[in-house]
Amino acid sequence: MSFYNVYEKLKDQPFKSLFDEITASDVENVLQKDGLTEADYFTLLSPAAEGYLEEMAQKAHQLTLQHFGYTMQLFLPLYVSDYCVNTCKYCSFSVDNVFPRRRLTMEEVEEEAQAIYAMGIEQIIILSGESRVHSSVDYLSKIMKILRKYFSSVGLEVQPMDREEYEELVESGIDTLTVFQETYDQEIYRDLHTKGPKRFYKYRLDTPERGCQAGMRSVTIGALLGLDDWRKESYITGLHGSYLQDNYLDTEIGISFPRVQPNAGSFQPEIHVTDQNMVQAMLALRLFLPRAGIILSTRETPQLRDQLIPLGVTKMSAASSTEVGGYTQPENTQSQFEISDERSVEEVRQLLHEKGYQPVMKDWQIV
Amino acid sequence: MKDPLVIAGKELESRLFTGTGKFADHSVMREAIEQSHSQVVTVAIRRVDLDGSGKHIVNDIPEQATLMPNTSGARTAEEAVRIARLGKASGMGNWVKIEVISDQKYLLPDNEETIKATKILVEEGFVVLDYMSPDLMAAKRMEEAGAAAIMPLGSPIGSNRGIRMKEMIRIMIDEIDVPIVIDAGIGKPSEATEAMEMGADAVLVNTAIATAEDPVAMAKAFDMAVRAGRMAYISGLGQSSLQAKASSPLTGFLTSTGGGQ
């Protein structure tokens, strides 16, 4: 079983003309419905649906309240290594970019953990550049021994692994897996990932599924918006989420909508994804998959993040550092991308209270 | 008139149980629970800081209430058991609502795993209340395993769709001896009344109160609705019929023994 079979059926569809065929009345019909089909989801991603963002937002808000209430989970990323073996045109960690690389020692992991814990956050995600040598299962398991003392839930966003490796990490206490496909278009994918194991499209595409099979409690997927037509990317992302939900009932599926950000390379996205585009993608997804988590990162500006809170988001990062050792030694290293919201955890908590939301610092206990 | 609900020897005057999830903040939650007069309040152990760092949601639960920690987040019996033990070890008492949900799409409970967890936790001295998908045989097995109450869902959690599982629950009310608490799906006070009128022993409401525009007023409304439904039930509801029944029958003079010359 693989989502690749679904992708193969979709890949040659004339997405642009199909989106353009959708009319305002098609959108109005979909907005009357309770449960949406894949075709309905497609309709809400069309240019015609741009005129209905407010209606979509109202429904998305109601659905999110119904399923998640006035709560917002907060988490932080912990970058442990920036060694990478891939060449990805859009990423600062790309092996072609020359900068002093480093990986945290266990003492440094402990210091970073203490710094994060002091901020009051109990849910974190371990991130690294993609290198099987530098972020090996063994290294990550050792890190987990330390992190378990401080955090109630620990996620993983490193290079794709085999199912057995994930099983080992689940055993060590890691409960969440995040893996971005970057772009679902296989040809663009090949152009952007010129060297390294990341070139293997299908292995990456099947990664979330391996995570589900290995017993990850939650798996988050997404496309990096700006690498291809965002409507098509959002549609396939939603279908991928739905596929995982249907096949792995006991895994909580999350979707994130990151946009390409400035980075250390010279890559400039060809496709500009506006705030309005991103909002449409998020709203359509919420209406299609009412129970999916929607994760919002600090890639976005404070002004925009404030407005996105009631539109379906269930989990957001706060006070993120995207540098290795960035919580204790901020000047030392290369960040993976520039973050746009530099507010402290306390400021984000305050903001959520003002908006009528309860910040949830802990939503799972490693058992 | 005294009409307490008794669960594991504890007498409860209120038949409205409340949940603590989904509230915008703890002070609103506290006030809503106070106004609901609820005496049983469920708390997700997964959301509680177990290290005693002072950020404890439990501190915001009014004293009138018995704490009923729940195992939400558990996907297997084993996880539910471990979570229940964590809650007890951190001083949350020995009542536990078992929630084992392995379906993350509709959040429907897994009855088989719930039965397994019930057996283990009852043995360990917990007072176990089972959240479940309405099914008579599963409920009987939970009862046999020692569950102190059975909590069938009215409709999927958070759906506010009312008691869609009515027929199944009605059978369970007739056949199960421990209290039946309808949990999940109740979206309106009138639906809580309906639950009580049909003979449920109590209801558990969370989403409908927590996500109301005025959660405190809604909590009061549910309190009144549950009392009204219970009063109607014990007063003996008239039978419903498709045909009109005259209150002064015309054939009342006919008796089986009268006449017959």
C-alpha cells in the first residue's frame, strides 16, 4: 500500500484548467454540505472559491471549536544538528552551503532542554539536518533519555527512516513524526533535490506511512508552499492526509502549510503564495478534514499569526530558534530559515488569552 | 424529594457530569462548573502537569466536585491502564473514566480494549466508569468486569448531534444494572432533558458548555434541564400513542364482570 498509487492517478491531471472550470455556484453548493468529498475539497481550492473566504472561515472556525474547543497547543523546535548530506536548492542546511556545522553533545542537549523547559513548554520537536550518520537512531535515542526528564511529548523531524528505526524511536518515547514532502510534483522534486538520498521521491512520500505503521501517535505532513502551484500542492496534501487517516485510524494526522522563507542559498521561489492563498488552503483543509491538526510555525509574521489563530489552527510554535544550540548560544550557528515571529512564550500565551484561547502546554504524557 | 444517584457508594445529588476540555481559560471553566452544580468533573490526565509544578488544572476545579480523571489519549488498554495509574499516583483519587480511542477520525471508543482495561483497573481498586460505543453485550461485559457505571456516547464526541444512538441506549438502560451516564454528543439542554426522560441516570456534557458564547449561563441551563428531565422521568411520563386517547373514555362502563343477563 502506498499513497504513491494515488499520486500516480493524479499526476497527469490538468490541474489548472480543472480549477478554472469551477464556478461560484459550485462553491456555494459545497458550502451547504456537512461532510466534504475529495471533489468538494478541490472546489474550495479553486480561484472561484476566493470570493467565499469569509464563509469558509466562519465554517472552519465553528468546526475547529466543535472538535478542539478554545484551545491552542504550544510547542518548540529543538535543533540538534545541522549536518546534512543533501543538496536542496531552497534550504540553508544544504551540503553545498559552507558554514561551520555542529551537533549538540549530550551536555548541550541537557542545557537546551532546561532552557526550553524554563519557558514553560512541555511539547517539543527534535530537528536536524538530514544525515543518517549525525542524527542516527542511536544518537536520537540517547537524546531521548535526557528529554524524557523534561518533556511530556517529543516529536521528530529528521531524515526519513525505515519502519524498524521508527519503531525503535517510538520505544524510546518519541511520539510524533513530522515529514514534509516539500513538493508532491515528482519532476520538480527531482530538480530541487540535486544530490543526496533525499532524491528518492517515493521513499520520502512513504515516510509518513512508515511512521504510522511504527506506532507514532501523531504524524504531520505538508508541502513547502512556493515550490509548485499551491492549489495543486494543497489538494494532494489534503488527499495524503485523508489517505493516512483512513488507513491508520489510530494515528492523529496533522497538516502544516509552511511557505518558503529566506535562507542561506540563492534560491528564490518562483511562485509567490500570498497570505490569502495560504488562508484559502488552510480553510479548505479544515472543511475537508475537520479532525486533522493544523500546525502553524513561526515562519509567519506576528501580525498574520494573530489573525490565523481562529481559522482552524490547533497547534503553534512560539519563541522558536531554528539554530543548533539556539536557546543557550544564539550567536553561534546557522539558522535553517529566518523566523518571522520572535515573540516570547509569555507574549504568545498572553496573546492567546486575549483572543479567548487557552494555551495548552501539555497534551500528552509519555507513558 | 431525595433522589440521589449512587455510584460506588457515593451519593450524588446532581446528575450532570461536566468536562474540563475546550474552555477558553480556567477561570471560566471554574465558574461554569460551579454554576452547573455538577459533582463529578472529568479531567484528561494527559493535560495535567503531574510533577506538581503548580499549573495544575485540578486546582481550578470547585470543591463541590469529585474528580474523575480520564484516560483520553489512550489508544490501547495498556496505555489506559498506565495513564490511570499515573493519575492515581499523582493524587487524583481512585475514580477513573476509561477512554480508549483508537480511531482518530471519528474518535469512537474501542469497547474491547475498554473491557480489558476495566478488568485490570477494577482489580487494582479503581472505581471505573467506562466510556463506550453503545452495545448491549459490550456493556454487560464491562458490568461483569466491575465497571461502576457505563457511559455510552449519544453521538460522536463534540458533534452536538444529540442522542442519535437512542434505541441502543434505551435497551442498555433496561438491561444494565449499574448507572448509565450518556456521554458525548449532547449539544443542547433539551437533549439532556430527553436523556433524563428516557431513564438515563446522568449525562456528561463538555463541548456544549465550553464552546457556548456564555459558558456559565449554558452550564446553568444544563443544570436545570437535567433536573427537569429527571423529575419528569420519576413522575412517570404518559405513554405516547399515534391515536388520540380521550381522558374521559366513552366505554368505561363496560367491565368484564358486569351485565350478561
